[in-house]
Amino acid sequence: MSVETLPREEVEAKPVAPLKAKDFKGKVDPDWCPGCGDFGVLSSLQRACVNLGLRPHEILTISGIGCSSNFPGFFNSYGMHTLHGRALAVATGAQMANHELTVFVTGGDGDGYGIGGNHFTHTARRNVDLTYIVMDNQIYGLTTGQISPTSTIDMKTKSTPFGSVEMPINPITAAIMNGATFVARAFSGDARHLTGLIEQAVQHRGFSLIDVFSPCVTFNKDNDYPFFKQRVKKLEDEGHDPGDWKTACEKAMIWGDEIYTGLFFQKTDAPTLGDREPVLDEGGAMAWRELGITEEQSDRIIKRMM
Amino acid sequence: MSSDKFDFAIAIGGAAGQGIATPGNVLARIFIRRGLHLNAYNAYQSIIRGGHIFLTMRISDQPVSNHGDKLDLLVCLNQDTMDRHLGLMGPGTRVLYNSDTITPGTPEDGVHLCPLPINELTDNNRNKLVQNTVALGTILYLLDVDFQILEDIITMQFRRKGQEVIDENVGVARAGYDYAAAHFEPCSQSLPSGGKPLAVWTGNDALAMGGASAGVKFYCAYPMSPSTGVLHWMAQNARELGIMVRQVEDEIGVANMAIGAAHVGCRSMCATSGGGFALMTEAVGSAAMMEIPVVFIDVQRAGPSTGVPTKTEQGDLWQILGASQGDFERFIVAPTDALDAFHTLPELFNLVDHCQCPGIVISDLLISEGTFSVDPDAIDMQPGIDRGELITQSSNGASDIPTGSQLANGHGLIGAPSNGYLRYVNTESGISPRALPGVEGYAHVVATDEHDEDGVLVSDEFTNPHKRRKMVEKRARKFKNIAQRIEPPALSGASAEDAEITLIGWGSTRGVIREAVEILHRDGVAVNHLPIKWIVPLHVDAIQEVFDKAKKTVIVENNHSGQFHRYLRSETGLTADGHIRKYDGEPFMPHHIVDGVRELLAGTTDIYVPYQEVIV
């Protein structure tokens, strides 16, 4: 038990060749339908990683279940394809156990806001330092087309043949209210904009949500590319102040001829869960620390029992 | 227990909020420091104020494996305790009570009633808890213990509250002590001194300490009785020991968070009770599919559903056996007492690391919330740690992850080609070297979908039956001959030839069955005992051998349907001749089993269900 753990900083960095987007290509090609919005998200993330100078082994990409949750298999990094709705819980454990990794969580609206809604709330309030990219297509695709938590009212699907009677969740306002410190919306049809937001999100310390309109060309005929192309409007073009949460919520709730994308809200001075966790103050990543109890610790514990 | 031993049981009864814990803790400290063995069971209800709490503390100069059959001293903190339990007291016993507020019932002949005029003794002190301290003084006089010992403990107990509080408590304890000296006859047995001083812990402390000793660096939980003590120990010690402790939004989150931490390299653990474990079950299978080592603890309480949250049962066995869909490999172990639980965790962590699979510990309220003495020298917090086949360093040396890490404990560090690393490479042992995220050249995806050796899913696009079969068999091979790594159960008591009955129990019943066997032996009934600890793997051959030689087999378990019996039948085809079952929420007492054996030998029944005399 006497082996010393070397802090990461002391390891000499070796010069590495700059990577290209194809270096982040996974072992297999995506199995998404031709035209799926998720392709744009994949290429944007790959491009963002290149721009940020990240390397595949420094990244852990975690997903749940659903079409978009197949993402880690198409992306070259360490990856976990976990249970439906549980990606954020797994990611919190992984991020806290090795906070030196760059953690992406990728998934869909059903996975994240439906079955995983509880974890969404709590991961946001804990301000876990990770980037959560939700490919929001407002439909359950892998189960062949039923309403999701973001489906609009009156939407006709196989489970709502006469139209949905439920109001959708607003992921942006929900995230802000729950304490997320970086909340953005993007459209997968605008890869350049999305890439930039991903880069900002990774650089942001804390819980970052990017809700991406990622059209399902097979099962959602209501919210397709033309629908968004005609409507999306960038907050950046209006000089929105991301520090203003009230205006952010107001703009996030606009859903009509105009739908805002961009960075709604950011709080840069909020400590992350890791910052508040004294166990992480020194000693590097939990996962790489020396295991077990020292003799002195053992003596102290047993003495208290006597 | 033979009569030449000191064997004494004190019960303290009152309502929640009357402060039973403090005199209980003070007495426990006095006893263990004197080297006396202790086994305490606290019967209580799911209520913060009111209700009825009944703490039974059995002490002896010999090890005590259960809370026993009899009471020698009853302390009534309220009328309810007097009304409920006076009838349990036999000749030679003593009953303490506050004579200002409690009216004694009619005791059996030979019971010594010891009324304490609390108001007079405490100058009308308004603090309602003061009667507990008076009772402490009285108890120690009756056991012939020097008052100085109590004074020292009280001083320690109240040191944070200042000298005034210490003086007040010492004063009233002294009053109780002196009043007893003037008015009551001491107990026939005075408190002996045992050997060296012992330590005291609960089963939940032991589970937590076992995990910490095994190198747990990540612990998370959602509070749920009777498992919460593990969370409390971990939280209390987290900073000193460098353990990440998280309270999570629900048990689904707990299990998945533990898996996330385990995947990146922490030894990771979580504990819950049956209802919480139900929420964790999907994650158990995911750990098996992704081949991530993680330990789940289920502290059983009486079910089903919310059940009886503060009562014990062995009713979760089939839930645990059936936890999560599909066929998969996992360890299931039911420790037999607190010290065994402590030793089990490091062993289980080495096994789950070796096999890269989940492990489940089955405890119950009896073990987890019981208070026990323990020999401090038996607590080895530095067990061997073997992390199995882990890849922690890039083979080309290009990793910027710290090298030479402790993860090389055992045969941790192995070389493998960085090109074409297959996370689930199909080996003869079924074990595939596991690269931790962060190591350069080994990036891979683990998946809850069925996957090929390289981690690529086989289930979505092109389901391949041959790949599927290969991977099912690869995982299954990890458990081939795995029982050889684990100690088989051993028969104790009378020889196979002599025993009229062979008692088979599992988990927490070991101690009480062992004492029942001793009692029957003294009465001339030859009985032996096979305690089962490992549920999966199950030592089928060892159990078969015992059944082959046994004249009459009886399974003892704390549930209604005979869950272990059904499991044994399913795995071995063996059927027991009789059963002793208890499912009223309270644990077995030795005489319950003794009476059951007599009934079963007489042939009056096949299933004996004892009557619970102590009603709480």
C-alpha cells in the first residue's frame, strides 16, 4: 500500500499531433435513418472535440437507451451505453469518481425528460460538471412513434391517434429552475452554431444542457427540418444577456413563428459538485487513489468503538 | 449457556423519545470495557415520538450469539412497559420503575420490584430523561459495579455539554446508586470482569467498515431503514478516509451512480432495503452485462411492500435471486453475523473484481441494527486487495494517467496491445482484461445491449445468433468452478451418525441456531447444524453430502414460505423433512427453535411456527 500516486500535473505532457474529426469516428457507422437529425449532432461533437484539442481517451460519453442513445458507439471515446433514463446517474458517479475526464451525456427527450426526469432535476441542481446533449425530436422513435415529454399538444402519434392532450415539458426553463448553470438550445440543421455551443458547454464548469432540435424524419412529420428552419432565431443575434434568467425563461417559452436557439442562461461563478466536495480537494481522481485503510486510520476507528 | 457462566439480560422499555439509547449506550460501554460480551436487540417501531421501544441487552463472560431467552432485569420507563412485560419476569429477577408515575402490576412470586421515587431522588428535576440516569445508577449497584466506573462514562458521554450537565447527571446517578444500596438486594451474580476490553459495533457499522477496508472509494445511498446505518457510518468517516459519499434522489439513481463510479475504477458500494433494492434491480443486470464490478447490500426488513419497516425478516431471497431480467452471473452472500459481514465485504470485492460482475450482500435488520461486542483484534482493516485483470497504463507509455498506481495491487497491471483492444475479448476463463477510462489506446464502449468482443452492439442492426451465443457463454465461463474460491458450509454440533435432526439455516440465524443446538445437547437431544452463507455460488456437493447422511433435516428461516427451502430444492432437488419458520417481524429466540425441534421430533407437525412472547 505504499505505492505513491503521481498527480496528473506532474506527468510530462508529450507533444501530440492535432486530431481530425475522423479521429473521433466510432467503430461502426450510425444506424440512424437517412436524414436523421442526430447525424448533425455527431459531426458537431466531433468537430468541437477537435477544436477543443481533446483526445478520445480523455472523454467518457454516456448514454441511455433510444435512437440517439446509440451515440457512444458511433463516437471514438470511452463510452457507456447504459439503461433507459439512467445516463445522468451513471455519469454523476463516473464524473465524481474521475473528475479529470471530460464527460458527455448524450440521449433523447424521452430518455432524459421522461423516464430519466428525476435524474435530470437532481443532476442540474448538483451542478455536476458535464455536458448533456439532448437530441430532442419530440417523439419516441425507436418504439416506432409515440408521444414524448416534449411532443406538442394535439400531436397525433400511434399512442395519441386523436391528438395528444398533454402539455409538453420545457427543458430550458426546467433546467434553469432546477439550477443548471449552462442552458442552451440548438438546431442540428445548423452544425456550426451547435459546434460553438458544445465548445462553450465543455469549457463551462458545471452542468451544461444543450437541448438540440434533432428532427425525426420517420415518425415526426410535424417538427421537421422546414418547421425549424423557418422559425429558429439565434439569441446571440439579439444581444441576449445569458446572465438574465428571467428573460431567458421568457424567450425559452416562445413557441410559434419564432423559436429561439442559442445560450439562454449561464452562471459562471457557481461551484460544481466537485468543487464543494472536500474529498476531492487533494489526491486527484478518486478512481486512481490508493485503496484501503492505513494502520493509523484503523486504530482511530477501532478506538472509537471501545 | 451452562449455568456456571455469567449470562445476564437487561431490558429497557419506554416510548420513542424517552431516551432509551443513552442508558443503552452507557451500559454497553461499561460492559465491553470490562471485557464482557454483548448482544443487543432493539425492538422498535416506525415512529419518532411515542410507540414502544424495547431494548434487550444480553451480556456474558463468554461470546453471546443472540439476545437470548430470558430477562434478568427490566427497566420500565413508562407504564406501558410495566403492563406489557412484567409477565415475562420470573423468580429472582428485578423490575425497576419510577414509582412516581408507574403502578406495578402483580408480578410472579420471587420477582423483586424496585420502585424508584424519582422526584425525591432528583429534587423534582423537570428533565424527563433524568429517570434514565437514576436507573443507570441503580442497575450498576444491583450488578455490584463500582460507582466510579459509571461516573467516568457519564463524564465522557456528556463532555461536550459542559461541567454543569456532567455534575447534574453524576449527581442523580449517585442518588440512584445510593438509594438502591439502602433499599434493594443486589443481584445474585455480580458483574464479572472478562478478559481484555472489547469493542462495540452494529452490523451496519461492520458492513460499512468491511467496505472501507476493501477499498471502497465511492458509496452512495438513499436512506431506508434498516440499511441507513451504513450511510451514516460512511458519511461520518468519509472525509477522514477519503471516501466519496453521496445521498442520491432514489435507489435507481443510487445503483446507476455506483456503477458509473465503478466503471471508471473505484471500488463502489451501495446499501438499501427490499423496497429500494426493487428499484435497483434493472441496474444489477446492467452491471453484469457491461461487466462492471459493484456491490449492492440489501438489509432485509419485513415485507412485502413497505411492510413492517422496523422489523426483521429473511423474505427477500427470491427477489434477490430474480433481480433483473435475463441470465447473468452475480454473487449472492448472506453473512451470518456482524463480524462475518465485516470479513465478507473484502472477500466479495475481490471476487467481483476478479469476475467483473455484481455482488449482492443479504443482511437483515437483526444483524444490521443489532449492537454487538467484538474483539478489536478480530477487526483487520487491511485485508488483501486483488483488483483482477485491470489495464491501468497505456502499453506505449503515452498515457498521462498516473502510473505505478495502487491499482496494480495483486495482478492489476497487464500489458495488452493498444491497437485493436477488445474489451470483451473471448478468453478461456471468460475474463476479459478491463481498461479503465482515461488510459490512452484503449477507448471502448461498454453496453447494456448485447455486444461483440469489441463492444459493438449485436442486437440493433444485425442480430447475430452466433455472436450472441459466444458472449453469453463467455460471461458464463467466469463462474465455472467459482465455488472452489469460496469456503463451503461446515456442519457443527453432533456427528452425522448421532444427530437425530440436522438444522439448516442461512444468514443471520446462525447464532441463535447454534445456541439452540447447545441447549438441546445439554438436554440429551443430539442435533447438528449446517449454516449456509453463500447463496450463489451454492455448494451443492457439500449440502448434498449432509443431506445424504442426515436422519431428519429441518430448515430454519425467518419467513413464511420457506424461501431458502424452495431455492435449495430448485438447485439440488433436495427436500427437507421439516421446517421452523417465523414471520411475525421478530427474530428467533433460542427456545423457539428448541421447542420446534421437539415438536418435529414428536412428529406433531412438519412446519413449526413459534409463538412470539415479547410483544412490542
